[in-house]
Amino acid sequence: MAYIGAQPRLGNFQACDAITTSATTTFNLLVGGVAIFPQTAQHCLVSLNGVLQAPISSYTISGSTIIFAAALTTDDSIDFITILGDTLDLGVPSDDTVGAAQIKADLISGTTALAATPADTDELLLSDAGTLKRIDYSHIKSIKQIVNGNFGTEQNISNTSYADSAITLNITPASTSHKVLVIVAPNTDGYVNTSDHRQFYLQVLRASTVLMIKQIQIGAVKNPTNDYVYGSIDGTMVYLDSPSSTSELTYKVQAKVSNTANNCNVRFNGTSSAGHSTMTLIEVD
């Protein structure tokens, strides 16, 4: 049932800070430097000069102050003042009194399980060198973000120096300590109009910094239908980058051929129905 007036303090027994006496009747009650408000005079144990004092007749309580019936002097000594809770109910346990034995083994059960991946702001409890602390899920998950791009437009590159392909993607890391896992799966082939071999090159970059290079050689007898030599290029590249940046980063793929003679080309995506190239950027802790 509801209480009329202030609700009793339950179970959290506290010792007041030491009080220096002076020629007055009224003294502030503090616990750890913070004002404490006893429920009544009967909720206090007060020892003055080694004698336990009687509530009401020897002292009263007003808010966060104790008022003695007679003025004290500097020779008097307030030995201790202990604030009691409601001894009829356990209520809030006293400080540092709850251990593993007081906690039910099935406290954490399926009824409290998350049904989905925690949000970044969800908080978890962990022990830091024996001290219980809380931490946001965002600080402990390994994958911070994933950015993916699909590229389906046909593109031919016949340069002997590297030229940009259409495969390019941006990401902005959240921390300079995070890494970016770059995964490139280009749908590429090479061709040349002669019975010869050629080298075909792909490279992945962060801005102008080359991260990885792939070289493929193709050579065979010409296709009698159109006199071209075709060959599939396995341009798959995976690279773990450490950009040390929180600025927007651009990753891209470039290509070149060893010789432009006989219409030698690196071709991306063939026709619009021949598949797509992809780039995936994964920010990890």
C-alpha cells in the first residue's frame, strides 16, 4: 500500500561522516560528503561521549540535520551516527553485501534473451579486472560497417598504363585504429586478335596508393569464328588495409594490358547479361 509522507528507507544502513562538535545544537548529517535524510529520529543510532542517546528526548531529526536537546561544546565527542532502514523488510541490500550465492542461477534465461543482433547503443556488463562495468555493443563488435557495390556496365581497357575501371567504392572509417577489408570480384576476361599471348593486369588502390596487383597471362589459338583469342581473368583480390584515417576513402580497380597490338583488351562484364563485378568494403576493429 502507498505511504502517507516520506516512504521508509529500506535496509541500506549507513554510517555518517565524522562530525566536529562546537557550541551549538544542530549538525549536518553527511555520508561520503553527501547530505543524508534519515526517516525519523528512531531510525538513527547516536552515540555521544560513549553513551547511546535516546531518540526524541536527546535529539531530533530535521531533514538532513540532527538537533540535540542541549548545546554541545568542543569537548563533546559524537562517536558515531548510524542511519537505519526499515528493519521489517529487506528492501535495498546494504552496500557490498550481495554475492554470487544471493543471485538465482536462472536469473538470465531464455525469457530475457535478445531476439536480434544488439543495437550499437545496447549495453553489456563485463568484468574489468574484477570490477563490474557496462559497455556499449558498438565498442566490442568486430565488424563496424559493410559497404557493397555492384557494377554491370561493359567496359574495355586497352592501355599499356593503368586506367580506372568503373569499379570504385567509398567508405568512412569510424576510428583511425580500424582496418578495411577490401574484397574485389571482377567479372573480367581478356582477348586479342591473334594467335599469341598477352599479359593482363589488374590492381586495387586506395586513392593513389596501390594495395595489390594481379597479373594473368592468356595465349592460345584463335577462335575460328571471329579470329580472337579469349581467356577468363581471375581477378579476385582480397586485401586487409590499415588506412589510419577517419576521412572518406575511395577504393578502386585499374587495369592495363602488356601490348595494345591486335586489339588487345581487358573487358569487364562482357555484355549486360554476362554478369556483374562487385567490390565489398568491410570496416573491422
